[in-house]
Amino acid sequence: MARKLKTTKPVGPPQGWVVSDSYQISPQVTLTKGDECRIKGEQGKYKFMRHVVNTNLDPQSEWIDLWGGSHGHGQWRSIQVERLKHIPQKRVRKKKEPQSPK
């Protein structure tokens, strides 16, 4: 006989956690969900998932959740904000227009 599964409400973050889908590194750079970044002192690229502040603790705890790593070895990482390193996007160079002969 099959067991009946109980239906429950979706589980969200615990009370006291402030979760954000973006994080401002500097006045010019803001990470949003899916942006690539690195961890200082480690190999591989990671995708930014969320920024979390736990207000239940004194002093408040703050961290960043990332997904990624070395090629073929993706993993979930939660790191301190100080270890985050932004990867600037490559510039798109404009092609030079051919000059007309004089």
C-alpha cells in the first residue's frame, strides 16, 4: 500500500534572514543573480545567487551564496563578503571604418 504524502507550504528562508537577489560591491558595480564572479584565493568561476544577512545574531552575520567552480565540478558555496572578487565584463571594441582614399 502506497504512503500518502503530506502537502506542505513552500519553505522559505528562516525568520530574521534578509535575502536579496543583488549586491552592490562598489558605487559602479552591482551584482545581480547569474552574474559571474570569483572567490579570492580559489580557482574557478562562480555565479552569484543571493546575498543574505542574518539579523538574529549579534553582531549580524552576512554572506554570499554562489554556484559554480572548476569546469565539471559545480558546487554550492557560501562565502564571506570580503572574499568576493568581481569579474569585469569584456569590452566590445568597435571596428574601425575603412578610410576613403584621398
